[in-house]
Amino acid sequence: MKNFIGKILIGLSIVIAYVNLQSLPENILTYILIIILVSFPLYIIGHRLRRTLIIFKEKVIIWSFAYAFVALLIPLLFFSYTQYEQLKSDTFNEHFILFESTSSVNGEGISLGFMLFLILFVSIRIFSSDIRRKWIPNLLILITLIAYSTSLYVLWEDYRGIHADRGLVTNKWNGFEESIPWENVSRIYIDPYVHYASLSNTSDETHISWTMVIESSSNKDMLYRFQNLSENDLHIGNQIKEIAKDNNIPFIVNRMTEDERKWYEFELDLEKLPKTDFHVFFQFK
């Protein structure tokens, strides 16, 4: 019975730690107090109920490191990353109709990859007590931490977007900026397609998606992907459609196939979206 109650307390302590993230960054003091006075004590009490006093004394330090890793390090790393993305968007997103925090498809994955490697190396260091050369994971942690921090710094001014006045704006991490004004845009394509669920990913689902391809006279096509149907994305599309109309830019919507029409109507019903507005944009008849 004690073992069962102990497991419940340990699980509850982790849940409290994760829920407590909602108090950040506004209420840092509240976050710290809940961790120190509620979450961590529940975690320690849970382990004490599950183990004898002798084993508890032997393992309490490693259990404390495990708590810091699972309940603090992992969520705080992801929290800091999302806050970084939000701060970046708030800093540069002035008058952008559509803003993406990296100038290339793989840019966002660089920092995220370093962060995941950092989590991996820290977990190896904490949970692999039989490692003989402990300086190796320590060195890997240090190198990965430096690489992660450096990538965030270097990629701070790396972004792209669609600007209401300046057109297509791309700002590279090396300081190079390129703008394609609206008068140099030759045509805009809207292409709906069905994203089929991956068999290897159980959380993936089949749904309707669409892309926007903006062609310019310099033969530099810009591709933007919209993963689902949403009113926010529809608003973005209509803004760009209006700009295309004002600048006499052909705005071409590719006709849906029967399969695409089926998934399109299904998602409109599922999400209870305004059908008329979407039908007008996608020229659905």
C-alpha cells in the first residue's frame, strides 16, 4: 500500500511541477515557492514511502538530481525555447502579414536539435551511474550547452515573412537581407492538398493542408505551408489576396481533387468553420 501511495505522490509532484510552469515568467517567486514547498517535498515523501530508510539515504541524492532533470530541466528548456520564439516574433513581427522565425525550413531544427542532445547527455550523466569516464558526458554537456546558446544568439535575426508594404522579406543569420517588392511578384498560387498520416507516427492524422507559392520576376519562388484550415490562416490568405488585387497580381487557386474536396468538407464540419468564407477563398463550388 505504501508503495502505491508513494508512486501516486511522485507522479503528483511531477504534474504539479509541469502545471506550475504556467506561472512563468510573470510570477517567478510563486513558481519557486511551489517547487520548494509543495512539488519537491511530495516527490521525496513518495520515495520514502516506497523504500526502506537505508535505501532512501543511499538514493536520495540521485533521486533529487532525477527530479531536477525531469521536473525542472526538461520543461524549463522547452519553456525557454518557446519564450525565445515568442520574443523573436514580438520583436520583428511589425506589419508582417505572415512571419516565420527562421529564413529556411531547417533553421528552426538547429536549436531544437542541440536542445534535445543536451537533454540526452544530461540524462546519460544522471542515470548511468556505472560510467567510468564521467568527464566525457560532462564535456559533451558543456559543448552542447554552448552550441545551443550560440545557435539561439546567431539565429536571433534569422527570419522571413510577408510584409504589407515591403513585400517578401528574408533576413539571414549572417546579416544579409533580401526584399522582393510587390511590383516584382508575377503570380501567387494557392494549392490545397491532403496530408496523409504517417504510419510510423501514431499522433499524426490525415487532414487537408494548403500551400501558398509566390513567384517573382527574378524566378525566386517563396513557399509557405499552412498545415490546417483555420480562421487565422484564412485571414492571412485574404490579406494577401487583397494585396494581389491592388497590385494586379494573378491570384490562382488550384482546383481540388475529389479526395481533397472530401477532406476539406470534413475538416470544415469537424472544426465548425465558416464555410462560406472558406468556399470563397478556395473557390469551392
